[in-house]
Amino acid sequence: MTGMLRVDVAIIGGGLVGTSAALSLATSGLSVALLDKGFCGAQASGVNYGGVRRQGRPPEQLPLSQRAHAIWPELAKKIGIDGEFSRSGHLKLAQSEADMAALEAYAKAVAGHGLSLELIGHNGLRERFGWISGSIVGASFCSGDGHANPRLVSAGFATAARRAGVQVFEQMPVENFTAIGGGFALETATGLSVRASQVVNCAGAWADRFAALAGEPVPLSRIYPSMIVTEPLEPLLTVNIGMEGGGIYARQVERGNCIVGGERGVALDDPDFSRPTAEGATSIMNRTAAYFPALAHAQAIRFWSGTEAAMPDRNPVLGLSATTPGLIHAFGFTGAGFQLAPGVGEVIADLVRSGDTETPIDAFSIRRFLPVANKARTEQGSSAVPSTEPQKTGVPS
Amino acid sequence: MRAAPLIVGAGPAGIRAAMTLVAAGLRPVVVDEAPACGGQIYRQPLIPDGRTPAGRYGSEAAKAMRLHTEFAELRDRIDYRPGTLVWNLALGVAHLTRDGKSDSIAHDGLILATGAMDRVLPVPGWTLPGVFSLGGAQIALKAQGAAIGRRVVFLGSGPLLYLVAWQYLKAGVNVVAVLDTAPFTAKLRLAAGLLLDPRTLLLGLRYAAELRLAGVPIRFGVEKPEINGDGRVDSIGWAEAGRVGHLACDAVAFGLGLKPEAQLAELAGCAFVFSERDRVYVPLRDRAGRSSVSGVYVAGDGAGIMGADAAEAAGERAALALIEDRGLAFDAGRARQLESALKRLSRFRDVMAAAFPFPHDWRIADDTTLCRCEEITAGEARAAIAQFGIREINRLKAVSRIGMGRCQGRLCSGAAAELLAQETGQGIDAAGRLRGQAPVKPVPLSLMDRISEVAE
Ligand SMILES: Cc1cc2nc3c(=O)[nH]c(=O)nc-3n(C[C@H](O)[C@H](O)[C@H](O)COP(=O)(O)OP(=O)(O)OC[C@H]3O[C@@H](n4cnc5c(N)ncnc54)[C@H](O)[C@@H]3O)c2cc1C
Ligand SMILES: Cc1cc2nc3c(=O)[nH]c(=O)nc-3n(C[C@H](O)[C@H](O)[C@H](O)COP(=O)(O)OP(=O)(O)OC[C@H]3O[C@@H](n4cnc5c(N)ncnc54)[C@H](O)[C@@H]3O)c2cc1C
């Protein structure tokens, strides 16, 4: 497709971040073009584990996470489907007394954020969650968290955005953008060019390229969390399971399949795609069988992985560009952006409309990665916050 | 010391490949899921059933016996692992499972001779007990010595349709009818095959003639088949040149040709191309069977449907390529000879494809199950395509769960691609193909890992 299109906002990337921002912007009357190099929701947003959890996030993410939390139960109203969202609760397991102490410390640290965490001891676990192996020492329960179906949620947001009037262009990679006279010109691989007053860079694991184009190189790396899924089984996992210190995370979907994640996969020759290793997948399967003995004889029918952008401090980049007025960055969710995305979309819409948002996002400014010389010139230069995320291995759940 | 080459599949292609590698002084590992060698066509019975090879393999008995014997003679010179599934491939390593145990083998050179499976398109009633794939009906007879019913209807297209019907007839089963979805005029194309492979062609004609002589009705241009029954097949209905037909039966064998089992080629990273003839994506290969990945070779029906004789030739040719690529002496004259035989057989396959065409305009009714594992109907698939504006098969899977069940789309992805192509007015090639992932077949969570290295 060639030609030229003029819009208020151009969005690079049709993942959940891009589509939820697009939907929010179109609903408030702006003209929006959304461009994806492949299909909307075909990358991280559509293939992730599906954990919708606040528990375990560093405190600086919690206000944003709470904003998203309010949207999840409203999906049916917002996008026409509920995306199989279930407020099942998120149970984080401790394998040792040290793990349990870490869970207690976390509960104290986030006490003011309204997560209502409940610490459960060994006996409590045996009574309420008897299907969990007796080797687990205790757990922390967040009853307001849950899980949802990423395939449906991501496709649902894209479809709702289209219905709200967003012009969605799939299989149309953005190759370049330049700032011209108070706006931007975007060039695509197929020849279509887009003129927009503002641009949102939410190209997921590919967003570093666009940040660099704006003179803001970032230390983005790619991670490939590994997943396995079983055949459909009788109901067993009543909650979304995570583990202190990493390990595996597991949930059971409406259809009955158990999805278990953990470990990291490897990129294929085409680095946009990845695959779990056999050793990694076997380890996930064996641990699942150990923690949930009733699943020992269940069969795994498929493994998969996805491509996700990770930042060294495990916080996303979210906010205005430090170099280019009219450019907004939103990427680098480091394995935990599924839950956040609907909130991030609203924050982006705030930033487009007013240049500001009430949700605290200073910790996510791209300025934290600017060279020190540049940083000194900016007043928020010290906002980089070291991660307090207790899940050391950086697994999403 | 270099590791040994690995051959997956001990059908005609894999057996010939093994013999060729052994003749060159190599000691390949041969892995096959089946408990005994022979592959699909020359499959051996699970337990002796008193039948002679001629009774079991008919006209192909001599070939079957020869391959079985020659493979048995290799026993001490190969590392043969029957009853073992290759469930994953990574660079230079294959992951195997047998009896719930996992094992991995480092290898240098990989020949994929994984064969084919039946291709089916859903028809009303196709999930009823008593409906089998054509190949499945034949395997029941070959490996178990059992028929799928007492009064059997054979439905579909492809040479196997007549072959299996004839085999059932010879086994004393009441063959109620052969319902060929291709028009009779398509069969006139067979004349062109007479020079290319007269033996196979004449055998096929003989099967049809003997079926007729035995009074079995053969119908052409069969459309809109509908399998009926309450809890089990009791009859089949169809349309034919404006008329309708109906017959009572207790089993239906149904197939529309074959499709390659190419998951391992995908896990090996091989590039795929769309094959017009097979209507699916097949691994890209050169005339010798080299895939796009160095050290990985594809041979036999797993690389594109060509039949058993071609599988033998392709297995040998691929092995010669491996030998050449390993820097060992190989017989270039023999390689050329095999290539020209394969070329001729490929032209014969073109003729067969014209004589037994795939029913392009087949419309799957909305209430017919499309994905059997996940119980998704064609209507639900159409609704998902419309609701989410889907044009590509992996997206269709994402929003509808088609191909997400136990079989991971092995059974239904062809039909789903046909339906998606119809709904969006694009070619089936544009619908794409489902991305493959391990495991090739389900594996237990308690799978234990045990690492072993195999060296020459
Ligand atoms: C396997 C896996 C499991 C996960 N589990 C969880 C979980 O349980 N809970 C949780 O909260 N988070 C989880 N995450 C993280 C979460 O999925 C991501 O953080 C989130 O989906 C990011 O959304 P996004 O829109 O930024 O990225 P994406 O969904 O990756 O979207 C980016 C889009 O940009 C497009 N794009 C790239 N380059 C271009 C270009 N040049 N032009 C146009 N478009 C372009 C891509 O095609 C893509 O569609 C997981 C991630 C993975 C991979
Ligand atoms: C059910 C069926 C019946 C058939 N009957 C006939 C017939 O009667 N006449 C005829 O001319 N043609 C028949 N065919 C066509 C048949 O494909 C070819 O004639 C011939 O068998 C092809 O030889 P091959 O060596 O390529 O593959 P095959 O003979 O199919 O051998 C492939 C072997 O690979 C093994 N294998 C595949 N994947 C794996 C894995 N992941 N791990 C371990 N082992 C694996 C299989 O167990 C199999 O033994 C039939 C096909 C099918 C599917």
C-alpha cells in the first residue's frame, strides 16, 4: 500500500500497549493510525503466559498496575469480550523459610498499595490448597489478582480499536520516522507514508530501534520466556501460581489445559521468533509434576516461547521522549507487561492529550538511560529506581 | 571422532537410506516410533496373525519381504531404536522418548524419512464411531488383521481409495460401495501415466476392475457426502450429478490423499515451499534431498507425496548426498540414475494428482466439526474469521483454538486452511501454515531426562 495519510497520532506496534492506547485515543476523538510489522497481537501480547498479577511487582509499578487492575474486570464493556479474565487470586509459593521471609518482607513493603496480601502458613496451605505438594513451606495470596487469555485479549483490543475508527495497518513495518515542522513523517516498508502530530513508540522488543532514531539509545535486551501446555484436564489449579525467587508459574484455563512457564528459550534464525529448549521444557514439566503431584501423568501437548523486551532494571520505559517533543515511548516491560498494558494505554492517551498523567511514571523515564552528561541537564535525571522486585530471575507470571 | 548420522523413520525411505550409509562404512542410528520396520505401506503385524505376506501385502509382498529382510540383515551394523518417538530436534541433537523416558542423541547428519498421514476434510458425521481414515482402515487390516466393520463404504479420492477397498474385498469384507469424489472424466487422465509407471497404473486398474466384477458399485463425482448414525455409523448419503444416493453401512473409510509429516523438518529449521500438487507447504529440497539446513536431508513421503517406490529411491539418494557431504566416496552414476527415476515418478504423481484431484470447492457446513480435539465447528471458525478480520492461519488458531488440541493441527490444519482461503477469497498458500513446536506428539510431564552420546 502506498500513498500518504494524515492523522493526529501514529502508533508503531499493535501489541496490547499500542492497541489499548489506540482505542483510548480514538474514543476521545483523535484520528489514529496503528501500524504493525506483522499481525496485531501476534508477538508478546498474544503469546504470553496470561498472568494478571500485581503481587511481586516493585512498589514504583504499583500505581500503574492498580490503574490497569481497575480496567481488567471491565473488558467486556471496553472491548466486547471478557478475554476469559478470571479474578482467581495469585498464590506465590515459598520453597524455604528464607523464601517465606522474603514474602513477608514484600508484604510489609507494599502495605500501603492496597494489594491486601494474605500470608499463609504450611497448615493453611494444606487445608486450602491440598493439591500443592507438601514440600511447599507457605505462600502469599493476593485474592484480587488472576489470569486471562492473551490470545483473545490482544485480538479483542485490536478489533475494538478498529471499530472505534483506528486505521489499522498490518504487515506494514515502519522503517523510519523523522520530525518535520511540529510533527512527524513515518515511512513504511510498503511505501505508505504517514504524517502525524505525535508518535507513540510501542514496538515491543523492537522499540530500541525507534528510540535510537530519536537519539535515545537504550540498553534493551530480548528475553524468551518458555511455556508448556498440557492437554485439557479436570479442574485442579484454582489459582494463578507463582513462586518466590522464580521457578515456575502455572494456571489452568477455562478449557482445562494447564499452562506452565519458566526458564528461557532461544531465538531462531529469524530472531523475531523463538523456541523453548528441550532441557528447559523438560525441567518445567518435571517441576510441575513435583509441585502438583496430581499432574504427574498429564501430557504436555505443546511448548512455545515469545519475544519480550527487557530493561536492565526490570522497569519499563514509559513517558515522553527526552529529545523529541511529540514522541512517547512505551516499551521494555520485562516479562510483566500483560497486566499493565490496559493501564499503559490510558497513560499514553493522557500524555498525548495533555503531555502529562496523574499516574506516577517518573521511575520509567527514558532519561535514566541517557549518558550522564545529558542527564545532568535534566531535572528528573535521578529518577532511576533500582528494582526491588523480589523475583530475582526475572520470570514473568 | 564424528558422531553417527541419524535416520528418523524405518519405512521404505529410511530403510534404503540406512542400507546406503552402512555400505559406505557408517553406522547410523535409526529411530522409528513403530515397533517394527516397514513404515506405513509395509507395516508389520503387532502379533503374528497367521496370514502370509502375500495375504497381507498383496501385489507388494515381494517388495515388503525384501525390505524387511534387508533391514534385519543390518541389525549389527546400525543402532536401531524401534518404538521410539523423536519428539524434538535442536541443533545437532535429537530428543527421543520411549516408555516415558527421554533420551537425547547427538548426531552428525540427519535424514528425515517420516512419511505421510491421511488427509481428510470434515464431512457431516465424520467424527462418528465407525468412521476411519483410509490409511487407518488399511493399518487395521495390515497390522491387526481386523476390519473396521462388516459393511464398509470407501469414500474420497486418491489411489489408496481403490487399493484399500480391494484389500477389504480380498479379506472377505462386504464392500458396500466406492464413492469417488472425482468425476469419471478425471480418470481418463490416467492414460498419460501408462508410460511413466505402467505397473502401478495397471495394478490400480485391476483393483477397480475386480471390485466391479465382485459387484461393488463405484460412483464418481460424489458431492456433499453425509455420514449418518446415532452413536455409530448406520448409513451414508451423497449427491451425484443432480441425483441423491443413500446406502446402509456400518463403517466408512474416508481419505483425500495424503499429506507429509513434516513437523521434524520444521523443528530442524528447514525452509518450506508451497506445493501445488500436495496443497500444503513441504520442506524445500534439492534433487538429492538436501534441505535448506546443512546436514539435514529429507526423503520419502515426508518431503512431498510420491509413493513407496519413490521413497526407496529418495532415501538412497539422500543417503548418497550425506555421504558426499561428509567427504566420503560416493557413486555419482548411481545418484544420477536415482534422480532420473525420481523425475519420472514425479511426473507419474502429476498424472495421479490429475486423476484423483482434491475437491477444491468442497464446502464444509457450519454445524460440522472442523477441529476434532477442541470441538470447534466450521461455523465457529467462520464467525471468528469475521469477528477478528483474520487472514492468516496462525491468527485463526489464536482466536478460535483450531489446531490447539492434542493433535496440534496435524489432522485439521489442512481443512482450516481450505476454509480460511475460501472465506477470504485468497489462495490456500496465502493462508500460510501453522508454526510447529515441540513436542511432535504429547509427552508426559514426568518425562525423565537421561543423556547419552552416540559416536561412530
Ligand atoms: C512468553 C511470555 C510470557 C509472558 N507472561 C506474562 C505474564 O504472565 N504477565 C504479564 O504481565 N506479562 C507477561 N509477559 C510480558 C507481556 O506479554 C509483554 O510485556 C506485553 O505483551 C508487551 O506488550 P507490547 O505491546 O509492548 O509488545 P508486543 O506485544 O510485542 O507488541 C509490539 C508490536 O510491535 C510490532 N512492531 C515491531 N517492530 C515494528 C515496526 N518496525 N513497525 C511496526 N510494528 C512493529 C510487533 O510486530 C508487535 O506486534 C510475557 C511475555 C512473554 C513473551
Ligand atoms: C496409513 C497409510 C497407509 C498407506 N498405505 C499405502 C499403500 O498401501 N500403498 C502405497 O503405495 N502407499 C501407501 N501409503 C503411502 C506411504 O506413505 C508410502 O507408500 C510409503 O510408505 C512412504 O514411505 P516413507 O519411507 O516415506 O514413509 P513411511 O513408510 O510412512 O515411514 C515413515 C516412518 O517414520 C516413522 N516416524 C515418523 N515420525 C516419527 C517420529 N517423530 N519419531 C519416530 N518415528 C517417526 C513412522 O513411524 C514410520 O514408520 C500409505 C500411507 C499411510 C499414511
